[in-house]
Amino acid sequence: MIRWLALAVLLIAAAPIPTPRSSAAVTAFRAQHPCPRTSQMKGPCPDFVVDHIRPLCFGGADHPDNMAWQAVDQALKKDAFEREACGLLRRCHR
């Protein structure tokens, strides 16, 4: 029981801290870059998400210049890698 509790505490401590994102920055990006699927500036963009090119945890800006459209399947893989890499970065800087 104590081992599981210690493991849970370690996992919680290692969990990445969410970085605040600006919805205004995404809106500004979309005003300049239409959805690749629908060519629309507003509304849903099926199969695509707006993603930061350089992750925020690695010093990337929450600015339209650091954003790009990314296919959802690619975004899932990139997000998993970034969660792990950013978590390692945070642990190294403790």
C-alpha cells in the first residue's frame, strides 16, 4: 500500500503543469490562416487543430507566429511526446 501511495505522489509531482493559452492568439492565427479542410476562418475545422510549433514549455510564444494547423492524428503523437519532454524538463529544473 505504501509503495502505491509513494508512486502516486511521484506521478502527481511529475505531471506537467498546464500552461495558460490565449484564445485571442488562436483567433488571430485563424484570421490569417484558414482551415485546411474547409477554407473557413471561423467555425470547426474537422481533423485539424491549431498547435504551437515550439512548445510553450520550451520557451515558445503563445503568439500566431508560433502556431500552425496540424492534423489531429499527428497532434496526438506530438502532444504525448511534449508532455513527456516538458515533464522531464520541469524535473531537471527543480
